[in-house]
Amino acid sequence: TNPWYIYKLPFDTGLIAKVRFLIKQKDGLKIKKTEKDAVMEGNTIKFRLSQEDGFRLNAQLPAERQLRIKTVAGDLFKTKVDNFSIDKCLDQEVL
């Protein structure tokens, strides 16, 4: 499946100038999404990983994710770094 990562913000997404959704593993930054990849509505921002994104992740390694935001006023926000596991896929075929 292609997971969605959903964040509720304390402000309206219309105030966002830049956003980065990052996933990192021990061997480096694996996924970097921007405002162009986001679905924003009200105070909710969502990112969906593609199959190709998922194949970049190593199921043998723990992963970390974080959301970073710069508003049009220049204020900076970030979420805490969230540790999570990767589900294993038995093949690399894109369906």
C-alpha cells in the first residue's frame, strides 16, 4: 500500500511558504517531499509515498521522519523526529 503521512497543524496551511517532509535512515536521507507534493486543506497537510519511494527504504533499518515548515511571515516550525519501522516488500516490481 502507499501510506499517507498526515499532520494537523496549529495554523492554516495557506500560511505555508515552504515545507519539507523528510525520511532518513542510517545510510542517509531517503525521501524529501516539498509543498508541490503535499495535499493541503485547512490545517491539515498530507504526503503520500509512491511505490518507488517505498523501494528506496531498507526494511532492515529503522527510519526517522520529520516535517519542517517555513511560513510566509518567515516563522519556522518542525515536528519532533518520529522513529518508525519499514514494512518489507518481497519484490521491487512497480504495479
